[in-house]
Amino acid sequence: MRKVAAFTPARWARLAESELVAVCDAQGERRAGFAARYGGRAFDDPCAMLAQAGVEAVSICTPHPLHRDPAVLAARAGSPRSGREASGRRASRLRRP
């Protein structure tokens, strides 16, 4: 489990109005372990998660160079999103190829 993903659920759990409803990770073992530890339905596809899990907000816990694509998916799905770091250090990294 990466460091941001390790402490983010505890922070959200402090908010009475929050509930972890889904987790998404490409790595099956890590995804299953995270869902078992913190709850929520496990997904390997962010599009399926956004469409099926009743997500109202998204917390993006990927390494910062990988924030762009999940942020774009969440925005297109109409979900507010949160990330710990900027999506890229240069504007050129934010543009789609």
C-alpha cells in the first residue's frame, strides 16, 4: 500500500458524513487487501467504479504524475475530486497526447 493510500481512509473516516463506498486499483491483491481493511466495493476499472458504485466524491491517491487520468474520469462523471499533489509539475504533462 502506498503511503498516501495508507493514511487517507483514516482522515475521511473522521468525517461523520463520509463513507468509503469503493476502491479502485489495477493490482488485485492490493485492491482486495485495501477493501478488506477499509471497506467499500473493490474495482479494477475506474470507469466501472464511477458508473456502478454510487460515488459522490473521489479521493485520488495515485503518485502525482498519474493523477491526470483519474481526475479527468471523475470530472466527466460529475464527481468532485481530491488529490494530495498537483497533477503535474509542467502544463505539458497535463495535456493529453
